[in-house]
Amino acid sequence: MPEGKDLDRLAALLNGEGRVTILCGSGCADAHDELLALGERLRAPMVHALRGKEYVEWGNPYDVGMTGLIGFSSGYYAMLDCDVLLMLGTDFPYRQFYPQGSGVRVAQVDIRAENIGRRAPVDLGVVGDVKATLTALLPLLEEKRDGAHLAQARDHYLKARKALDDLAAPGKGLIHPQQIAKAISDHAAEDTIFTCDVGLPTVWAARYLAMNGRRRLIGSFWHGSMANAMAQAIGAQAAFPGRQVVSLSGDGGFTMLMGDFLSLVQLGLPVKVVVFNNGALGFIELEQKSTGFLPFGTEFKNPDFAAMAEAVGVRGIRLQDPGEVEAGIAAALNHNGPVLVDAVVNRTELAMPPAVSIDNLFSPVCLSHVQIIPKAPT
């Protein structure tokens, strides 16, 4: 619990004039009710970092999406276009996505004192658990009546969300990886544990897996270690044998630990492994192209992963046409045992940042496909 004087200073800052935006991270776990009460009191949009997704976005009328290099435009602008930024339990690393200029005041609440001010200068740092801090803070806050900032951010979010969902619609020719991710989300159980490999599978997971307070999303979000998804899925399934576990694996990550795939049979674990088979280290290829290099050492000569799975005693499903996706994913998730889905997806799926500027146009992670907006919407 923070000291009383810190709570008073934080309340005074939030009760003042100006538009408030809230940035939420993994420190918001178990504080969902308090977040909703805070959003209602301040009429403030909430932006989530990737590690805050599973705790913040579900059932939250104040959530306006994710920011960062793999975020999308509504989260980016809600955070950029404010007078007060309140950071709750986040060590969000992308400095170029914080509000710029001396007119924006920043307050940060974190249980770890060493995180405060580490990424961006703060006007007020409060050391405390997010849930405990909000519980003590809420009685000190006045209700804001001007909801224009929230309404604008929500309207922008709905447009950005529709643009993302349009990309996941079935098309002709090659399968879009977005369609695979959305189908997984639509057909998965209410308490599914999802794991995702670093790179593009993390992008699709962040954008299309819907959280509900019971689902979990696990990845190598701090360290960026390759080939994490299937190994994490094996551990999660062993720990929670009664829950559905789905690994969103890249073809590079899966083949790095292909031998561990045999563990599903050896241990009788019904993990569903979905391989985004684009025949390349897609994320690395994007990095090389964005910095002016011709792709080198990124192409794979993949086998038929589904046939390989069948050979070792795991059901294999190969998807090569958009019309096969819904039935194939549903069949995989309903199967009583381990499954490998070999989803052959578009290798050249474009991804661009939530806003294009000189600073991030040539970023090595130029990832996000939403509309490009040159300035904050009015």
C-alpha cells in the first residue's frame, strides 16, 4: 500500500483539468473490478501493453487497444493524445510511443520501485500494488463529467478493430495468418491456455486472441527467446491436464524443437499445435527488408508437417485453402488427443506500425496492419 501523502498527490493530479489516459500492464492482474471503477470515475480510455492484454481488455468498455510496435492505431493515439498519463503496473519499453512534450504529466504506479521512471520521465511515482492502490485511491477521486476524450478514443478503437477483423475474413488464394488466429480464438474453450512463439505468432496472438478473464496467454514477452511456444504448451498441459492448451508456433520455432514434439505422444498430452507455415523466419525477414538487406538465411524447405505428425501418432491437419480454415481448426480443437495443424499461410503478409513517421518507418519491427493516420483523429 502506498503512503497516504502519495495517494493524495495522485488524486490531486487526476482530479485536475485535462484528459487522462491509462496505460495498463501485467501488474493489473486481479484488479479488473478496480480498473472498471477507475475508468468510470475518470472517463478515461485504457490502453494495454502486451503483457496486460489478458487482464485488461475483456469486458472493459474503457479499453481502446494495444500500443507499441505491434499495437494498433487507437491505442497509440489514445496514449499520445492526453494531458495526464497514468501508468499502472507496466514497464512498457517502447520510449517512442510515450507522449512527447513538456505539457503531458505522467504518473506511474508500480510495486517495484526500480521500474518507476525507467522508460519515461515521471512527474509522480507511487510505489504500491495496483489493486491495493486503486482501492485506496478511488474514494479520493472526483467524477469527471466530460466524456469527449473517452468517446473519441472508443470511436477510433471500433474503427481500428473493424480493420483488423476485415483482414481475418476468408479470402481467395493464400490463407491469411490473421484468419487462422481468429478461428483459433473463436473455436477455443473458455479457459484455454494459449502460448505463442516470438515474432509474427505473437503479433497474431496479440491482435486476435480474445481474452475473457479465464483464458491465459503465455509467451517469451520479456526475453524474445525463440521456440518457446510448444515447450510452454507441454508444461502448461502437464500442469493443467483438464484444460485445453493451444500452441501458436512459427515454422522456425516448431522445427527448432521438433524432437520435443514426440513428448506429446510419450506423455499422452492433448496439446493442439498450430504451425504458421510461411516457409520462412518471417519476423527476421521483415527485419532484414526494413533495414535495406536482401533476405538471407530465412527461407525454409519445410516438410508436410501434418504427414509427419501422423507418422509419429499425432493427428495431422493440413490447411492450404481459406475455405478449409474454420472446419479444420474446429476439428483440431475438438479432437480428444494431440493435434498438429499445418497452416500454410501467406509468406508476404504485410505488417506496418500503428503510425508511420521518420522515427519508426524503418524500424526493425515495422509491424501492424491498420490504417495509417498521420495525426491524431479529430
